[in-house]
Amino acid sequence: MKKRGIIAILGLSMLLGLTACGSKTETTAATETETQTTSVETESVQKTKKARPELAEGQMYSYLTGETVDEAIGSQRPFAIMINNIQEAIPQSGISQAEIMYECLVESGITRLMCEFQNIEDLNKVGSIRSARHYYMDLAQDDDAIYTHFGQSIFAEERINQGYPTISGLSGYSEAVFYRTGDREAPHNVYSSKDGLLAGLEATGISRDYPENYKGRLNFNDEDIVPETGDTAEKVTMPFNVNNPWFEYNEEDGLYYRFQYGEPHIDVENNKQLTFKNLIIQYAERSVISGEDHQDYKLIGSGSGLMITDGKAVKITWERETEGDRTAYYYEDGTPVYLNVGKSYIAVVPSELSVTCESK
């Protein structure tokens, strides 16, 4: 895969300090001189690239991270597991092993996580696991992931009844897949494991094989590329007011470390803080569709967003023409977004809210 250059967009330099990174509002037209200068600079500086090492026999690049993995792992569909994220449910188990983590607001201002696991060899305990939301089912389709949940909203149940395949905790095979612990009260004590997930496949008949000629939707750079333009994003704060999550960039390893509820976000199984190479923000129109504050997000169509990596936040757009399509990300000039190799965090953020970025 070849890296495509990020097109330089002239603008005022971001002042040091707090700012809304990647404002969703359109700016006024530039002067004729600025426009002419911009057109000259649309050919971004090409960096000398190292060719990726030739893959050894039996290896491939992961569709989720771009990392080199064994074909036995990379050729299998991931599990997309709904993870409880209220304060009573933390610390969580196993989630640091996820290749991609999604976060959206659900009811009453709380968020729920959807963690995608392709390599489950060491997944001895994962959870706690909670109920399905219909918009997360759309996000799972983006990566052809096997949606796994314990319970569901009435809107998710409608999708399931229409034939959407899932591994469900409210089923006749539930005890083979899920189990409860005695250290927490229900419903915050449901977990699964590698063996449980595989039992779920056997019970449902869902295949882990990708469709023939499958191609991943995410593009990855051949080497780590620092964006040449964009806002400073050494600290990235999400506009979710219950768990108040934020990320801090570590220059030493090039990763974003996640915090929430005022402290590092830790996986209790290995005591590791959650880290990500890429943060993707997808702004979407939100509406409330029930008296119980069930949310809905307009994920079919297009909108704005941010791609954040290596201390920079770059404006992007997203597109998904139909429910059967997958979400694609583009730079503002229309070329596809290329991520740096590694794990990604993807958040759907209501379009009336803004993610903020600042220098540390």
C-alpha cells in the first residue's frame, strides 16, 4: 500500500492553549492571493519512504491495525463486544487487547464502548458486557465484526428480528458463552472469554471467515507519518460529561493514553492503561427517539471529522452511502485517509458538540 500525502491547507496557525480542534463550521473565503498560494501548495512535500519489509510466509497485514499478523489471526473476523462503561463497572477486563475501540453516548449522558477483538488467543476474561444499541450494530458492520452483547434496546431488537446475526446473552445458548461473577451486582457482572466466544460461534453458526475477496476499509501508511498540517493535539478531550474522557500524547512512544473519571483508564487484567496510535472523530447528527432517552445517530450520508495522530489533529470527512456500505474517511481534498499503524479509537460525537485539543 502506498501512502498518499496529506494536502496542505493554509490557515492561521493555532494559538497555544485550548481550542476546539477541527471546527465544524465553514470559514469565510480566502483572499485571491491566499487562494493562489494554497493552490500552489496542494502538492504536499513528499518524504523519503522506507519500503515495508516483505511479508514472511503465513503472515499478512491486519485489516484493523495495519500490523503484521499471522494469517490464522488476520483472516478471521473480529468480535465486536459491547462493554459497560459506567463507574460501577470499572475497572474493566480484557479491553486493552482490543484492536479498535468505539465510543458513543447512550442514554442519560453515559457512554458505552464497543471493543473489537481479532486476536483472542489470550482473552481469558472480557467485560463487563452490556446490551446492544442499534447504531453500534452499524459500526460493527464497518469492520464485518461479529456483534456480541447481553441484552438489547427495543431498536436493536428490531434489527435482530430482521435477521442481523449476533451472539446474544438473552438466548438459549447463553450459559455456554457468558458467565456472571460474584464481586459485582447485576447487570454489571457479565463476562466472556475466548472459549465462550468460540462457543457462541458454534451455537449460532456464525462464521469467522471473511467473505471471499474481502478488503479492509482502513488504509495504513507504510511508515509512521507525522501530519504536516493540523491543530496541536497533545491533549484531546471528549465532550462526554459523565465519564469525562481525555487522551494525552506521549512523544516517547507516539501513543495516546486514555483517561476517564479523573484517572488513567486501566484494564484490571494486566494493569495496563489503554493506549491508541490513532484517534478518529466522526461528527454525526443526533436525535432522541424514545421517552427513555434512546439516542439515534445519522450514520448514513456524510459529515465532518478529525484524524488525530502523532500530536496533530487533521480535518477529515466521512461518507457512507447506504446501510450496506462501509464508512470511508477522506481528507478535505477528497483523497483517502491513511492511518499510522497501530490501534485506533473511533468516537461518534453529536454534531452539536466539539472535541477540544490543546498543548500539554
